[in-house]
Amino acid sequence: MRKPLKRRSFLKGSGVAIAIPMLEAMKVDSAATESKARKIKRFVCLSNNYGIYRKSFFPNQDQIGVHYDLPETLTPLRKHRKDFTVFSNLDHGNTIGHQGVPVLLSGVRPHLATDYPEGNISLDQKIAEFEGANTRFASMTVKVNEANFISFTRTGVQVPAIDLRGMYRSLFLAEAPDQKASAAEKLKRQTSILDVVLEKAKKVNEELGVRDQRKFAEYLEAVRSLEKKIEQQQPWLDRPKPQTDTPEPQPGQGTEKDLKAMVELIALAIQTDSTRAITLSSGFINGDFGLSGGYHGFSHHGERPDHVAALKKIENNKMRQMSHLIDLLKSQEDVINGGTLFDHTSILFGCGMATGPHSTKNLPLLLAGGGFKHGEHKVYPAKDSNRTPAANLLLSILQNHGVEIDRFGTSSSSLTGLETSA
């Protein structure tokens, strides 16, 4: 029997090391060993900050199950119809306009985070904690022509986003020796600081009352979490990054080209197993698609025909790029799990604000892939007294990913009616 290649094998010679792409011969290495206990899962969230034009996104409410007419905005996904689910009447119970945007992946308003055991940690960051050092990047938060407000750590810190060029360089460009040395020194310095903080913390804790000790314990847990992240980063400093024939994309080529380029980088990040959790927020540049105006202005459409037409063009492009991502993942074999990368990647399209006029009820939510049973329009109770929390969907995605929890954020349970195909 041939000895299997290491998943992070390199071609070495004359002081040069080049990473080998994922091959069949690597199946029994670390990731494959890991998959014996669980399937390796990935998560991608595609979002925007202004909601959608709902009349072109949601199927008719009386068309439940597989027999529904595909709405205009979703027509680019037609060929993948059996591979996604549309949800109606799921939301986080918020009526707070733009402040609903950062609530999308947690269900928890940031100012109420202290009322929850894990604060307002977002789904992607929960996965990042779960995956730890299994990949070079525990998560990647990215943006195209718009800020990304949806990723938060358990301590309530918003995760900064990188743009198209930053994403490419993070994935594929090797750091110069002086940059590596600087990064190593920074990690060492941070660890030293944490050692001092934790030592002094023990003395401070002895002088606090019971209530303050509880708060202080939460602070220390955050410090320990940071310490763990630093420890996880260190082994990756000296590991070469994967190689790609894809040239570095140049931002500023227009909304359609920039978003397509980012989607292709997301597919490459999954293909190279560089990360297993990615969030992307995308916007619009004045002048694209022959439109004059801004995304925010269009979103306050008031049913004006020109504004509605503009939104349809912008949102149609988002769905075309989502379809492109699905195509890319379907075309790549998953050598770790079997099947394709799409089979083991959950792709969530969603917005924390349902529409531009500031409604946060009935969020636009669509889930594709990940091994779930799809092909339906699922309609949940519309009455306030019977509404199903959107966080139930988040919990189902986390459980499917392998995270063993029975509550997440504002969830009441996993989502009824959403089943896995296995």
C-alpha cells in the first residue's frame, strides 16, 4: 500500500517550497482523519445592507412546497432550483431599521448582547471557534463596494472586512521574510502581554465582590479566547500558502466584475481549504448597469417604477453571482468528503434589514447546498404570536456543520421542516 501524501505536502528544492493542491492521495491525511469523526463542512453568507425588493424575491405565500413559481429576482438560480430553499416569515423580531443589519447572523442586537451567554457572536465566528486552527484562516470577512457589518466575536467586536485585493493576497501571496519575522514577534509580544494580564488578574479577582467577579470572569474568558487564537495562528506562519494560476484581481472594474471576482476567490478559498467560514457583503457603484443613483436611495423606492427597476437589476446580479458560486462548487470534487464541494457547503443569502424602507420583518433568506433537503418554498406562521425565530435557521446550519449546541442567539429550537439529505 502506498504511503499517503500529507495534505500540506510541498515540493521542495533549492530553498524553494511550493504547496501541492489537494489530491486523491491526500484523503487519509489530517483533514480526512478528521472527517472520519465528522464531515468537513463550510459556510458562506452573501448579504447586503439594504434588503431586497420583496415582490420580486418571495414566491406567493399560498405556493408552499416544491410547487411554486420562481420569482423574477431568483430566475438566475433556475437551474439550481432543487438545490436551494426559500423561507417566508422568518425574522429576528426587530423593528429597528438599519440597526437590524448586524443582527443577521446572531439574532441578537449588539446593545442587548450582555443578556445572552455568548453575547452577539455571529454564526460565522461560532464556526471559526469550532474549526480553530484546522485551516489557515478561521474565518474570512470580505466586502465588495460596501461595508460588512454582520460578523461579530463573542465579546461584541466587529470583525474587520477585507476587499478584493486583500482577499487575494491573504489567500495566495507569501509574506516577505521581514513581514514573517514581524508577525512572529507580534504574536510573541501579545502572548507575553497576556501572560502578565492573567497573572495580575488573579490578584485583582481576590479583591472583588461576587457580582464583579462574575463580570471579571467574562473578561478573563475573552482574554483566554484571544490567547487561544494567538496560539492557533503561530503554526501557520511557516507553512507556504497554496498556489494559483488566477491573476490578482484589480478592484474598480464595476459592480458585476468585482462581485464575480470575489465569488471566484471564495470558491478558491474553499477549494484550497484555506477557511471554512466566509461572509460577504456587497453593494453597488453609481453608473453600473446604466443606473444613476445610489443603492440606499434606490432601496427607498416608494414603488416608483425607475427605482424598482434599478433594484431588480442590482439584485438580479447578486443572484447571478450566487448561481456562479454554486456552479464553481458543483464543478469541484470534494476529495475529503466525497461528492462535490457544494454538497458540503451551506450558502446563505440573507439581509438583516428586509427592505430599504427599514422593515425588519420577513427577512429575505435563501439557503443552498450543505447537504440539506432543498427545492421548496417554506412558509412559517405570519402572526406575531406564532412567529418562528430566524435564529432557528442559524442553529440548524450550525448543527449541520457539526457544532453540538441546542440554542444559538435568540433561537427557540432548530428549524422545523428543514431536514438533511443524509
